[in-house]
Amino acid sequence: MIRAALIAWLGLGGVASACDYPGPPPGAGDAHVDAGRGILWAGFSDATERYRHGVLGDAVEAGGLRAAGAGLGPCDLAVLLPANRVFEDLSPRLFDLDGDGAHEIVVVETDVNRGAQLAVYGLRGGRLEKLAATPHIGRPNRWLAPLGAADLDGDGAVEIAYVDRPHLAKTLRVWRWRGGRLSHVADLPGITNHRIGEDFISGGIRDCGAGPEIIGADAAWRRVMAVRLKDGKLTARAIAPFDGPAALDRALDCR
């Protein structure tokens, strides 16, 4: 649940403090930004065991997504999924996808029959709504692991990267956000960022001074890989041996 300290930090006052709802899955994180307009905080709620995949280490997922901003709290800005869906994720992510100063929420949303999809939520008419999503993978117990969002090719639009089925297909996929829509850009097989049962997602996006790169592991978990997007194509190079999750952290820190 949202605690008093968070409510005070957001400056939400009585509306949020009066809000009471089922809490998030154990260990679930939240996201917040210190400045901007619109959504300033997002977190999961309504823990549920209605989808027993357990890819992140347990069978408890989130049935609700809550957000908060100036004058609006998690009672007002909430999405409760139907019984055939869950948020199969560790934490929401806040990105200003279109550069307008307002943040969107990026999450993994799973249909119990069709598997996971990457979904973008945001404000529309003062309500928290699903703005766009990638197609579902197509089968239950099939998941994707987000890596992050950035303008990967310098064209002025933000791309979102994730690994489709990091335990099976091990395919990096990149989608572009433009005009409130997601469009597919490129794929690259042989990249992964998660192992079954881990309660964390490895890798991410870095910029060490020469433009953004996606950081993940090769399919065999032997090498740290850096991937660039140029002219609509993804190219990868090995930059270090993989000797554990710290190797990916070092790469993200440009070490």
C-alpha cells in the first residue's frame, strides 16, 4: 500500500490518505519522478494468484496499476484488470515517451491465455488508460522482459526495447513510440536478460558518450552484449565476459 511518507512526498492530501486498497505482490517496486506534470508516481496493487506462471520467482502477480500526480491520487488514477489478465512485472516504469513533460507508464501485461505483451498506460481525459500495446506473444506462460526506453537511433522518437521470451526465443525486439502509437522497428535473436526464477531483470540501456546502446547477455550467458540501432537494423558486439549479473551492471555503468 501507499504509506504516509509517500503520500506526503506527493502532496496529495486527504484524497490519497483516505484511499485503502489491496497491496502489491511481495517485493514489488514502484516508480516516481521528482518533476514534470501528470503522472509522478506509479505502483502495482491488488496482488493475485490467478495466473500461476511464477517466472519471477513466485506465483503472485498484480491485478491493479495505480498512479498519482498533483491533485490526483491512486484512488482516482487506477486500472483494475479483468480476471483473465495480470501485470506480470516487478515494477512499473515511467518514461516521457513523447517529450511533452508528462510521463507514460510502461509495464508487462499478461493475458492468461495469450501470454505477455508490453503495454503503455497514460492520462487521457483525466483518467489512467491503456494507450497502446504490442501483440500478445500468443500462448500462456510466455513472457517478455523490458530493457528500457530511449531515442536509440537519433531520429527524435523514443524506442522501447525488450527481450521476447528470454528463456526460449531470446529475441531482442525494439518498438518505436510516435504519435501515441507503437510501431515495430527491428528484432535481433540471440540476446537475453532474465533466467527463470530470478526476481530481477538484468541489463538496460546506457549512453557512454557515443550514443545509446542496449545491454544484455548472449543466449548462452557467456558474454555481455552491446546492441545499437542504426538505419532500422540492430547490430551487436561482445564487450565483456559474463561472470554474473554484476557484469551487466558494470557495463551499464560504462566500466
